Amino acid sequence: MCDIEDPAPDFSKSGAVQYSPAEAEPEGAVETLLAREAGRLLAIPGVTSVGVGLGQAGGEALVVGVTDAGVAARLPSEVDGVPIVVTVTGEVDALPQR
């Protein structure tokens, strides 16, 4: 029994919905830095991911995922004054499409 007089419509049988987001524009200085440096960082063998996250002081940082600590040792500690936080993720494999 439902206490809601007018429940939301049931879209569960509507089928697939096309998702086409607009190309996101960088929002701030760190996002702009990420857009500029992501390709260079991802080209380093053993780097699996790059993104924006929080640094140790609570400020924004570039977060870089790497396969092992040896890769982490080859990365700079910062780019244009923005700290790099390294996470050892191990190998990352894409799942096959269904």
C-alpha cells in the first residue's frame, strides 16, 4: 500500500534511452589543466587514469592512477603548481562490450 496519492510515472518498460551529453567545457583552473595535460600523462607507460580529486591539504589535485610504484616514481610531484596524487591501481582492462 502506498501513502502517495499521485506516484511518479513508471518508465521501467520504456526501453533504451539515448544519452548524448554535450562536450563538457572545463569549469576551473584545475579542469583546464587536466584537459591540457591528460594526453601527456596518459602517454606515460603504466599510467592508467587521470582526473581531478583532493590533495593532502584538501585542495584540488590531479589524481593519476598507475600500474605500480615504479611508474609513480617517474611522475612529477606537481604540474603548474597543482599537486599530483598518485594511486597504484594495478593493470586496468576494459570489459568486452555486451
